[in-house]
Amino acid sequence: ELKVEQNPLFLSMQEGKNYTIYCNYSTTSDRLYWYRQDPGKSLESLFVLLSNGAVKQEGRLMASLDTKARLSTLHITAAVHDLSATYFCAVDEYGNKLVFGAGTILRVKS
Amino acid sequence: DTGVSQDPRHKITKRGQNVTFRCDPISEHNRLYWYRQTLGQGPEFLTYFQNEAQLEKSRLLSDRFSAERPKGSFSTLEIQRTEQGDSAMYLCASRGAWGEYEQYFGPGTRLTVT
């Protein structure tokens, strides 16, 4: 059974600082997704990573995928308050469904 | 392209009642997924359709749950004899044809069972 683990589960950051969220998964897969969720809202797609070594960047967020290590990272550069949300990684299992991690609650303090 | 829509957005029901939710996927998306999310958790897969065929169901989907996609367009998720443990956000997502990997999520239906 595919397991997806995120850490940390809660992250309190100072504005302007950098940090990384880690996503480990238990089986071979070359498709990994990052989503953002604001309180009471649905999921907003951030990145879709489709191959080993894939790196994507949007604004202050950069995601990467290492399929050999079964690890994806979401790096936050110079955090701002607007980035406060819950971030989920998810792994595509056989193209049929996404298996999600528990989420990382990010709070950016000014 | 108006995105994935779900109806209703909120539903409060008494234990033992039946409820039905509707999902309209993005036009021409042939794959449709249902997930359930409880407070503080990530979404959990419930079931998946390709066109009108229901191809996979999770063990989470007890016999009180049934989903349909009769014409390969919109889908319904019915919960019979609701229990308090069914209280959750029910999310629908759709995805395009083979080679398109992104799943687009709807706004969700929040169910509260009292």
C-alpha cells in the first residue's frame, strides 16, 4: 500500500526566511503533485512533477522530484504572509488515484 | 471552461437520512474522482470513473455509499443512512484524457451529520 509522508506537519516561519517541506513516498512513482489549501476551501494545484529530476518554480515556491530517493521537496524562498496555508503533496498511484500526505500547515509571521 | 462544480456546497442532515451530491467535471474530461477529507487530514480516495465506468472503489466506500456517472458527464455520490462519522468535505476532481496528468478539484461539498 502506497504511503506518503510529509514533514514537518506544522511550520511557523518568519517573513523573509527560507524553508523546505519534505514529501517521502513508499513505492515507485514518477508523478508527484503539490497542492495548496486555504481554510475551508478546496485544493489549488501548484505543481505537477512528471519525471526524475523535475524542477518547477512559481514565484517564491520551487518543487523538485527525486524518484530514486522517493522524495520531493517544496522550497519556500523569502516567505511572505500570503503563503500561509496548508500544503499537500500527493502521489499518482497507477494513474487511477492520488494518495495524499497529511499536509503541512504553514504560518508566516511578520 | 468553468472548472469543476459541485452541488450543494453545504449540507446538514440528521443521522439516518440519505444525501446525494452532484459533481460536474470540466467539459470533455473523461476521468472523474471522488475524495473525502476530514478535518486536519489529507483527502482520501473514494472512487474513480473513466467515462461512465466505475473502475475503482476504495475500501472506505462502504455499502452505504454509491456513486454513478450515467452518461459519462456529471456524477452523483449518494450516502444512505448517514452516520456522524460521514461528516467531512467531499471533493470531486476531474482529469483529461491519457497523457494529461493534472487533477482539477471542485469546491467541495461539506457534509455535517447531526
